[in-house]
Amino acid sequence: MAGLLLGAVALSGCTSSSPPPQGQEPAAPQATLTVSPIDITPAQRALAHVPADVTAVTITDFDRAALQLGLDEVSSDLPQRERNAFWDRAQRETAILSDGLLRPVGPQLLRDHSFSQEDVGWEARLFDADGQEVGWILGLHTIIDPRAVEKAVDAGVGPLADAVVDVDAGLVLSGAAVDVDDPWGDDDATGMLVTGTAVGTYVERGCVQAPSGASGLEPLSAYSVALEGTLATVRLGTDRQDLFERIALAAEDRQVAKAFEGGVADPASGRIGYRLVDPVGAAELTLRRALPFAACAD
């Protein structure tokens, strides 16, 4: 599909990039940011609206990108100069996976409907097996009246034409994300791939083509990549014995090694941790599916 986590330093609770001594079970990696059990992350909310026939989903949390850049919030109430500065920095310094669906029509929306792209807290994009976008989801800031968005939908402004507004949930849905009967979120195995928060999250039901010479890989039916600050977390499903082979495979790719540095693994949880040294590069590689650690079995 066309078109994204700590090497020398230790990922708390993870093993090193070498297999653990026999008889020693590696502890599960500890996330740098925690989420209360009652909290629902944007990725978890998005998966509740992703149908079974979708192949991949990207989730971009613009609010977390703002926090990473040291900003309390981003909204249409800010001066144009400050909003432009946010997008410029976000594109150069963070792992956002979308530049903002509504940005091209932002001025029109702000003029006629009193909201804009900066009032979208997070955004999900849905793709089919051919890499074609088949739907999207917008998570609105709670301060925004969804009925104002409904008026923009009725007016057919840009991509909002034919969208559906869930007033109670504060969501805007389009295409395949509308009226979903069998969502990804109902599948426990897929749901485990989006634990925690991140600026950019990519989830795919599938795997990428294995590089030449790849060996020792177990079958892979789904994976996720979470890009947050200086940490990238790859989730491949529980109880995997091929994580060290996958780390070694990715280390052979120069572009990947420049963005995802080092590599530590926890076979029990199926997680690989990398130091995220190039957020923008990592986002680009993830979107292009140029990720050897997510390769199909040989």
C-alpha cells in the first residue's frame, strides 16, 4: 500500500536486543505515558468505527502533537500566525500521519461556521487493501457544537460533503466509517494493538513484503506502530518468538535504522521498542509500509 521504540538506552521493563538468558522471562515494557482504565484513547474510539473489510487505519492525535511542542492547546481561537506556526512545527518535528483533512477549507469553515481544522482533536483515515482511502473519522474538541458542523455538512463544504455527524459522541464520520456492524474494536486481538496514546498510530490487518533473505519469521496477521515523543512501540500480538529476528531484519535497512534506533523486545507481550530519533522519517516509512519488522513470514 502506497503512501509510518530504544536501542542503547533501556526501554523500562524490556530486554536488550539479544535474547534473554534461558529461564528468564523478560518483563513487559512500561509506557512513558499512562492512561486511566476509564479513559478511551482516540485510536480505541476510531476502531469502534472501522469495518472488517478495511485493511489499515492511521490515527493522528493533534492534541498530543501540540503537547509535544509545548503548547497547551490548538484551536481556531488562536491568531492565524500561531495556528500556522503549529502546523509548520508539527510537520517538521512530530510524527503526525495527516496534515489535517479540513485544512484546505479551514478559512471558509471559520468564516461561515465558526470552526476549523484546529478544532479537531484527532483524525483517523481508513484504507483498503489497494491503499485507497475509503473513509475517515474526526474527533471534535468538546467545546465545539457538533450542530455547527452539521450545518457545514449540509452546505457541502469540502470533504464534509456527505459526512455524518454523531452529535452525542462529537464525531464526524465519512465513507466506510458510517454505520459499521462488525468493527475492529470488537476484536480483542486487534484492540490490544492500540493500547496507550501516541501522536501517530498505524494499524494494519496484514503484513509487509519480506526483504530478500528474511528467515525465522512467524506468521503475522496484524501489527501496529505507535509514534510518541522519543519512543516508538511496535505491537505484533502476544507470545511471539521471532522478535529478535525482526529487529535484526530492520537493522539492515539504512532508512529504518536512521528513524528507529536500536531495538528491544518483549516476546510475551509481542512488543518491540525503539528510540524514535527521526519522527518525520518514521512517519513517512510507516505510511509507505517500509517496515521490515512487520514482514510476512518467509
